[in-house]
Amino acid sequence: MKGIAYVLAALAVFGLAFWAYRENYATQQVLKETRALQRQIGAAQVRMGVLRAEWAYLNRPDRLTELAELNFDRLGLLPLRPDQFGLIDEVSYPPKPLLPITNPIDVSTMADGEEP
């Protein structure tokens, strides 16, 4: 009986060792993938910073004004003036839709004192 217990205990130890071995390598793989993703995120953030700087450079007011003047014949762009803006009470909103009628009652066919 003791021999069977020793064999079962040894099998349990081998099984747990195999499980721990697999979990160790799975964990190392996930850590490698995490580091790769973090590198990709860092590179994307650097690219995003460069793109934001380029966007800010290209959207300089003096550059846009010069482009609007150069292309005035084709685009007809003029500088904005304060009188071009409207007030909020000048905006016409669409009318609210009417509520749908559910369970209509024909009042012409009902007799006096009848409940619907």
C-alpha cells in the first residue's frame, strides 16, 4: 500500500513540475509580447508627436493667409469678420415632431355616458 502512495505522490510531483514548466514558458512568452507592444506604443507616440508638430507647422496663420492669397482666384477665401457670425436666437431649428396617436377613440359613434 505504501508503494502505491509513493508512486502516486511521485506522479503528482512530476505532473505539478510539468505544469509549472509550461506556465513558466507561457509567462515568458506573454512578457515578450508585452514588451513588444510597449515598444510599438512608444514608437506610435513618437510618430504622433512628430505628426502633431508637422500639423502645427502647416497650420500657421501666416502660412494659411499666404496660401489663401495665392489661390484667391480659385478658392475665393476671405478672412473671417465678426459680423459673419450669427446669434443663437437667429438659428432656425426644425419643429418638434407631433406625438403619434395610439388607441384612437371615435367620439362621434359613442353614446352619452359610454366608457371607452
